[in-house]
Amino acid sequence: MANKDFTTGLVPNEVYIVEQFGNSFKLIDTKGTKVGTMGVTTLTRKGAFNEGKALQAHINKNGKKTYRKVDMEVYNSLVIPMNTQSGGVQFEDNSDHKAIKDFIHQGSVQLKPQELVMTDLKWKYLIRSAVRAKNIMMTGPAGCGKTMAAKALVKGLDRPDFYFNLGATQDPRATLIGNTQFSKDKGTFFSESAFISAIKTPNAVILLDELSRAHPDAWNILMTVLDQGQRYLRLDEAEGSPIVNVAEGVTFIATANIGNEYTSTRVMDRAILDRFVTIEMDVLNDEQEFGLLSYMFPEVNQDDLKAIAEIAHHTRTQSMSDSGKVTSMVSTRASVEMAGLIYDGFDLFESAEISIFPFFSNDGGVDSERTYVKQLVQKYVQNDNDEALFQEIKDEMDNDEIPMF
């Protein structure tokens, strides 16, 4: 008996949706192309359409190909990474547009990592903006998850990605364009930057981190790159100098800290801001913070994680109040670091001393912000008998409302 040269079971990449055209039902492949009926019976095609199902190829034991109904998510998981790579052009075929909408509002939510605390609405808006090749500005306090959200997007859409920290850029022109160099072998030649390689990569996601800290020269260079009507980078300011066009489907994601508390940031040019859609990351409340820390560090004592969440939330409440005792807040990044220290054997107060106290001023001695935060942390410190230590805390601290679970 001859050996079988086929594999039975569902064919992973051969999935179709069914669309109605007049009185007929046609199959649409994952590239959005109408492929007719593919030998699938009218009853099967119509049934899949009425039930909102996709059809996936299946190889029987005898090697014959048939088609089985599967959930629409199976189709979405294949079609969207392909369709989103078209660069956000406006799709003319209604079936393509339907697939995009299904992915944004249904399939995309499954791509959001659990450790990213972001509303489904904002996540879907982030996905939609990337699908349409928009420039996206992620704003919010330091350590709130802006960069994490951008990286989650890259992973979810399986796009080529590039990272540039503009806040650490000393020479914007060299970083974004390149330098003229000399060698004995080549003589004088132009060495293009990694940024140029990035913008020439189709469907790339390019993260412009700390854009609000960038030098104004960087903003000037990016003006034509980010303009949807231009999308090019001129290599030299001279008229007629070479230009590099931004490849099809490239999405730029910038992160920015906007607010008076960020002293190293610059007031961003309105012309730059207008080139982005803005997604504001939310500051977590105590319950959300606790949920995140519990997910990341399930082995850590729950009381310690609750304490971290409440301490962070209290500083955020105080920093946003006109009469607050502190002007800075404990970021989620700092909370995660504090929980990680406890996981590695440090106690609550030691973790706070290392990871959050340095963020608060020591000016004023016993009336300083650092003293206030220390006293706040001490309220949660317990001895071997589970009794709170450091009870000799100022009356003003006792009167402060500390959120409890």
C-alpha cells in the first residue's frame, strides 16, 4: 500500500468568509479576494453566511478536501495581519471593510495583554489607528504604560518595528537623517541613519519615544515625515536635494509626558501635535493597580500588594489636589518595581526606601514630602505580631483619607 502524502485535519491558512452578492453566496479569502464557490455547496455557503461563520478547509482521511464551519475569529486572526499591512488605504471592497471592522471591535481585544491595563475602547482605537496608518500620540504620566501599549500593538499585529528614544538624542540630524563620512576606500560618502532604513520598511511601526523631550530640530525634520499629505524626508535642506519617501503602511507612535511636573520636557509645537491622533493613558486606581500587581506577582503576599496599590493611589490623589501634601505621584512603573523587590526578599519599607522615596523631595526636614511618604508607608508596616509599627504619626496623617479595600 502506498504511503499517504497528505496531512489530515483542518488546513491552518485556508479560511474563507461568505458574502452575499445578489442571490449568490461567494467566498472571500484572507487577502480580501473573491474566489467564487471553491466547490463548496450552496447549502454550506448559505448556512455559514446565515450563522455568521467562516469556512475552513479540512482534509479527510482519504485525502479529499471539504469545508467546515468555524468561528469568525479564526478568519479574523489570519485576515487582519494581512489587510493591515496595506498601509491603511481606504478599502473599496465591502467585504474587506467588514473584516477590518470585525477585527477592530471583536478580534483585536484578544490581542491586548493582560498586564496592560487599558480600556477596551482605547485599545480598539489604538488598533484602528494603526490599521489606518495614522500617527498616534500616547500621552500620560511617566510609568503609566505608554510604551507597553505601543509594544503590545506591535506584537499583536506582527509588524516590523523600530525604536527611537528622541529624548536621549544629542544630534537630531545624525539620528534622523545620517552623516557624511570619509574612508580611504570609499572617500567621502553619506551614511544614512537607522531611521531612514525604518521609514523605508513597508508596514513598519516606528516608536518615537519621549517626543516631548526631543530637540526642536528633531520636530522640524519630522514635519514632512508625519504630514499625511507629504510623507517624505529630505536628506538636505538645499533645493533639489534627494528625498526618501515613507513606505506604504508605516505607522508612527510617539509617547509624550505633558504637564508642568515634567521639567525636562518642551512645549510641543502645535504643528507637530496636529499630525497625531491622541490616546491618553489612564492613571490606575487602587483596585486596578492591585489587580495588575497580583497578576504580575501572584507569589507575593496579597496584603503587601494591597499596601503598594493604596500607597500609590494616595500619592496620586494628593498630587492632583490643589492642597495635596505631595507634588509627585508613585507611577505604576515604580509600583511594579516595589512589588518586584518584595518578591526578591525585601520587606515593604525597604522596597519603598529604594524604589519610591527618592522621587520625593527631602527639603523641609520633618515637613518634607519624603517624610510624609515615609509616614504613609509606615502605616502599612507590621511587626511579627501583625501589629502596625510607627504609631507615632502626625495627626494630619491620621486625618488623611487613605483608600482601603
